[in-house]
Amino acid sequence: MFKDIGRDLQAVFQRDPAARSSLEVILTYAGFQALMFHRIAHRVWKMKFRLLARVIAQFARWITGVEIHPGAKIGHGFFIDHGMGVVIGETAEIGDFVTLFQGVTLGGTGKEKGKRHPTLGNHVVVGSGAKVLGNIRVGDFVKIGANSVVLRSVPSNSTVIGIPGRIIKWVGERVPEESMDHANVPDPIAERFDAMEREIIELRKKLENPES
């Protein structure tokens, strides 16, 4: 557990240039604080002290604004940036080196029992306000744009945006980590409008110059 917390602390410095010292992160970073509480609550949950684990998680939610069910499985190097409003469900599974921004929900879609929350692979980035819902799998090196709603499984090395979420980019090789941020995603609607505008300009030219 302490080894995981050390990796989580290191992940903050790797992905947040505003982090200046370990003490600052421990005392002021709500996402890191929530994750520390979760590491403890998850250990207690696995020991079958379920009520105590829920109490720890509820206390963490109260002071950090981040709600992580103690049953959720989270890998190492996890980073929650500006964590207010993040919700992670009981059967959610998160791989290594995953980044979530504020307002992200890893939730369910109904009252079904069993595995009902998403599974995220390694090196996934989920943008602000995005919702990933249901028993789906998000592959490795996936970027999910801000405010997207993802209801279906996503293959590795993809970029997803929209409501409902749709894949707008997929490559057969690994996406470089330097580009793994949720701001630099293309806008397919704007691109389509640009294409339509170009077509209209071409048609107008043909109407104005029929001989050409």
C-alpha cells in the first residue's frame, strides 16, 4: 500500500507542473488525499470490514469532494487533477498511470448486480466532466474528451469525444505520452462544417462560371 502511495505521489510531479513539494501535494491536493484514503479503505474492504471501509470513504468524500467506493480497484501511478466531483463506482477497475480530471464519473447504467462499472486500461486520460458508464472496457492509451459520455467499449490507442462517445481517431501504434492530454482532440462537427463550406464555395464557383 505504501509503495502505491509513493508511486501516486511521483505521478503528481510527472503530470502537474504546479506541484512544488511533497508536503504541498499531501496537504493541498484533494485528488491525492482522496487516493490515500482509498488505499486504506480498499485494504479494509478486502479484510471484510465493509462498514468501516465505507465510513472511511465517506469521510474522504466529505473533505475532498472525490467519491471513490472502497471496492474499486486502482492501479499505481493514478492521478486525479482538480478532483472535485469525481465519482468512481464499486466495481470500477483502473489500470496504471491513468489520469482523471474534475467531474469525471466512472459509473453504472442501472440496477444490475455484479460487474456494472467500467474497466480502464493503462495510460488512459479522461477529460473534465466525462462520463464512462456501464460494464465496458476502455483500452490502453485512450483519450476521452471533456464532457463525453462513453457507453461502449473503446479499443486501445483511440480518441473518443461526444454524446454518445464516438471514436474519432485510432492508430495501430502507441500514442506518444507527450500528446496524452484531453485538450488537443479534434472536433469532428467543426471539421464537417469546414468540408461543407468548401463544397459550397466550389459549387458557387461552378454556377458563376458555367463555362469553366
